[in-house]
Amino acid sequence: MTIFDPMLWLIAVRSLFQHRIRTSLLGAAIAVVTALLVSLAGIYVGMKTTLLVSATTLMSGHVNVAGFYKSTASSSAPVVTQYQKLREIVQRDVKDLDYVVQRGRGWAKLISDTGSMQVGIGGIDIVNEPGFVKVVQLKEGSLEGLKQPDGLLLFEEQAKKLDVKVGDKLTFSAPTFKGTNNTIDVTVVAIAANIGMLSSWNTYMSDTGLRQLYQLNDETTGALQIYIKDISKVRAVQESLRKAFAAEGFELMDTDPRPFFSKFDGVNRESWTGQKLDITNWEDETSFVQWFVTILTVAATTVIFVLTVIIGVGIMNVMWISIRERTREIGTLRAVGMQRRSVLAMFVTEGFLLGLMGTTVGVAIGGLASFLLNNAAIKLPKGAQLVLMSEKLIVAPTAGWVVFAVIFITSVITLISLIPSFLAARLKPISAMSHVG
Amino acid sequence: MNSIVSIRDVVKEYELGTTVVQALRGVSLEVMKGEFLSIAGPSGSGKTTLLNLIGCVDTATRGVVEVAGKDTAKLTERELTDLRLNTIGFIFQSFNLVAVLNVFQNVEFPLLLQRKLGSKERRDRVMNLLEQVGLHTHAKHRPSELSGGQRQRVAVARALVTDPLLVLADEPTANLDSATGNQIIDLMKELNQKKGTTFIFSTHDHKVMQHANAVIRLADGKVLARESAKDAVAHALSLGEAPAEAPAGARV
Ligand SMILES: Nc1ncnc2c1ncn2[C@@H]1O[C@H](COP(=O)(O)OP(=O)(O)OP(=O)(O)O)[C@@H](O)[C@H]1O
Ligand SMILES: [Mg+2]
């Protein structure tokens, strides 16, 4: 008899069915572990994806083409000129490009009737921003208003602090890159749900408005944010863009994996003037996100590991006891002529079937639990909101994790059932038959 | 040449902590094909131990045990298992049914292992045997739902289902009323006469003994005598072993 023998499956199925109480207890335990694994992995994937999508959409793109323009050796502005031409090169050269957007960058004082705060400004061309619309959840107003040069989007937290609502007028005040101070009036057109720590220091307005504030020409922007279909390919894209830009005569800064705001000092100490490009990726620009992802991964892995070990040991004990109880049975089976290998194969088949049934049920429960958790829109604690850039719990069970859970847990159960049955099958039939306990 | 079991100078020792119990102390025995042999002896005399050795579920400490022409000490575990499956049928003193399988499944199991018959043939064979032991109405019952006698009959059916050359039975009628006991003995006798199946059974019951061709008398792990059934019965009666149901004339 081998494991593929239909006779063996018949015996194993029969045995599982006859031991139905034990089978259902063990099966339930396995199902619970699987469901937990699938849901936890779902939470991990859901939160990580949300975090990455939020961060890259709002702040960096997957690959970020920015740079500095220096009118004199010691004064730098974080802008790129001739962005339309750069965008054409990106569209022409980047394989598997999802989309590319241009973003203005600013840092200004925002003044309301009752207060003021220092904020970052993202200058966006809302008409050409497919990702932004999906990530930002409006509480009030509409994104349409960002088409107006004076339209401003705030997050709830900021609106509360400044005590403003949609329709209210505010003033931006910032030093231009030429050294003078400039102000413009803006109108709140939209208030969005908070997105983690971003909500405390970033606002969005139309790119045209931002150019007016800084008195920039139409060919200048803060950065090109490039989104590719497979985020793991960022380094290859960075490399190919460096070559493509260099070939078109653009000057490039050395690769430096730090966010742009850390680079001013260094750039100001260098002697060059004019435009230089700086190509980075989302990990460089949003290094804190990378840090949170690491924490999240470590936390999820620890929880899943501890859980698996605890419940794995529990299941092992039950299997062990059940097989010890079955030593007499094994002795009898051997005495009437069942080969040692067949006894093992029978237990492996039983373990395999049990694991497969348990995990299948577990996957179904885990899927359902994920669905319910998602629909319940559970609000995350404040600290977690900041870090995870999401207000609520998002659970996204993936096919990969489901397959992993089924294969991993089924293999473990199969292996566990092998050890004690191996010991029992080694006994002389008469010793096994007269075994007590 | 025509012997199916050949035992020479067999010693079986059990180790119990530091003490050694000698269950068999130099037993020699020759069983011919087609014999209907009884092993008699008081409790603890070594009947079960001897049958276990012949049935290849245990091994001798010293001496030679040959079954179906093969020296069992020289067989691999695999070959021993094959021998148990295809050549030997064993009715254990404590039945040893598989608790989780029902009556039908218990009896069918050796046929599953042999993989010679299709499911319909297996069914027919099993149901036929269950009818012969009077349990066809209990096919779906679990062993725990049966009386001792009924369990014994399931064990009998399981031992006979593969049509083995050699059937070993450890007190096959001990738990049966005399009517059922006779029925089982008749069934065994019939197989013995029609198919030439060899039977070796241990018993206390001289009514069962009297069906045997010969009786091996064991005491203290030694063969005392090999005698005819008639002598053995007389011997048993003289020792004052009260017959389960004495013939009217025998009463004083
Ligand atoms: N597993 C064992 N461990 C230790 N001693 C044993 C074991 N099995 C049997 N014995 C001893 O071996 C001797 C023979 O036992 P055996 O079971 O063969 O006797 P028996 O003739 O079958 O008795 P009964 O008529 O009560 O079934 C006894 O003294 C018994 O105590
Ligand atoms: Mg006995």
C-alpha cells in the first residue's frame, strides 16, 4: 500500500468518520488557527497596502523625480524646471508605467481669522490625478473646487484647529525663492478625513495657485511622481531614468537615499548653479513609512508565530494522546496483517485529510471574518491611526496567504500525526495490543 | 513434510522489572496440515503465549518456530506481516476488535488489506460469514454495543474471512452459551473437513476438546502429553473440572 492507494483513503476516511468527536474537535482547532492566520495576514496586508498606497499617492510616487534649482551657489529651490519634457521622457521610457503626475511643493504659513499654522502644500493638478481621488475621503465640499487657483483642501484636524469650514477664506504667506515675501488668498473647498500624521502638516491646493504663491513659471513644478505597475521594480526604473535623462542633457545629482527636505544644506554647500535632477524612490522620500512597515511586519510575524506555536503544540498534544489511545488499535491492525508502512501511510492520510478539511473550513471562516471586520469599519486607536495612515481597520486576505495557510498547516498536521504513529507501529503487535492507556 | 507448524525447544521469557517469568520452558510440537488440535491446560500454563508465537505476533526467546515451512525468526517484519495476513487467522482471547469500526468493517478489514476482492465480492463474503456466526443483523453495530459472546463471534468471522490455511483460536467458546459455542465449533469443523483448514485452539472446555483430533496438555509452560480427545476428556473429568453441561448419565 502506498499513499496513493484508494484502499488506504477508504480506511482513513472511515477512521476519521468513526472517530468523529475527536475529528471534529481537532478539525475545529485547525480551522480556528487557519482562520486566525488568514485574518491576521489579511489585517497585515490590508494595513500595509493602505499605508503604502496612502503614502506613495500623497507624498512621493513610487519613483520620484525632483531636484534643486540654484540661481546662485548658496540659494536653492526644491523645484524642477521643464517638467513637461521630463514627463514625456518618463512616458516614453518607463516600462509598465501606471501613471505619472507632477506635484508642486511648498511650505507656508496658513492664516485664518482665529489662528495660524505652518503647513506643507502639495500643488496638484486634480484633473490628472487618478490616485488622489481614491485615497482622499471627503467629509465636506468637493474636489472640483481644486480646479480653481485659490481652492484649498484641508484635513479635519487642521480645519478644527483653524476653526474653518468649506467656503471660508484664508491666507497663505511664504517667502518666494527670490527672497521676498508673498501672500495669496485661498478658499477652503474641501475637508478630508484625517490620514495619519500627514493630516497634521500637509494641505493641498491647485498647482496653478501654488505657482502664483511662489511666482514660478508654468514649466516648473516640485516633483514628478511616477507610479509603476510593480512596485518592486523601482530600482530598475530609477536606473533607466537616470540614463534617459542624462542622454537628453539633464544634469543629475548623485543618488542619495534621503528625503528632499534633508538635502538643502548639502546642496547649498555645493558650488554649481542651475538645475539638477534628483531621482529617489518612495522608500527614500517616506523613510518613516518604511520604518512603520517594518514595525508592522515584525509585530504581525511575532503574533502569527506565537499563535501558531501555542496552538500547534495544543494540536500536537491532542494528536499524540489520540494516537497513544490508538496503540491497541494499531497493534490489532498489525496483528491481522497490516504492514508497518501502511499504518504510517494510513495516519499520514488521516492527518492530511484532517488538515485539509480543517484548513478549508478555516479559510472560509477567516474570509468571512475579514469581510465582517471590514464592513464593521472598526476605528483604529489614535496612535495607530497616525502610524498606519488610516482611520479604520482594513482587512485584505490574499490568495497567497490563503494558499500558504492551507499548505503550511496541513503539512504541519500531517507531520505531527506521523511521529507518534511511527512509534506505535514499531512495537510488536502483541505489545501494542496489550498496551494500556 | 506435511507439518504446518513445527516448534522445537521453544522458551519464552517475559521480563517483569528485574524478575524473569518463564511462560514456556522448552516446548516442542508438530502440527500436521488439516489437524483439528486442542491445547489444554490450567490458567497460566502458557496457552496464549504458545498461540502468540505460532501466530507471529510475538517472538520466542529461544528455540525454533516454523509456520507454513518458514522459520519465523528468519523472516523480516514485512514477511511476518504477510504471513499473518494471508496464511493465519487469529481469534484472540480478548477479541481485539477495532473499536471504531463496526462489525462489518472489522470483518472486512483483512480483505481490504489483501486487495484481492472488489467491494461487492467483499460484501458477499463478509455478510455470508456474519450469517454463519449469526450476526448478519448486527453488521452496523460497534463492538461496544455487543455482548461478549457476540464480540467473540465477530472475531471468529474476521479470522475466517480470508480463508486462511491455519486458524488459531484462543478460547474461542469461552464467552459463548453452549448452543452458540456448538455452532461455532461446527462451523470450524466444517471448514476443517471441507477445505482442510488447520485449527489450533486452546480451551478449558472438555466439550469443545472432544471434537479435536488430538489434545496437547500444557502445564507450567511444558507439554505434559499429546493424547486423544477421549483420554483428554476423561483426564479433565478425573481432575474434577466440572463440565459446563454434564450429560445426564455422568451425574452421580
Ligand atoms: N506480557 C506478559 N508479561 C509478563 N508475564 C506474562 C505476560 N503474558 C503472560 N505472562 C505470564 O506467562 C504465563 C503464561 O501466560 P499465558 O497467558 O500464556 O497463560 P494461559 O494458559 O493463556 O492462561 P489463561 O488460561 O488464563 O488464558 C503466566 O504466568 C503469565 O503470568
Ligand atoms: Mg490465555
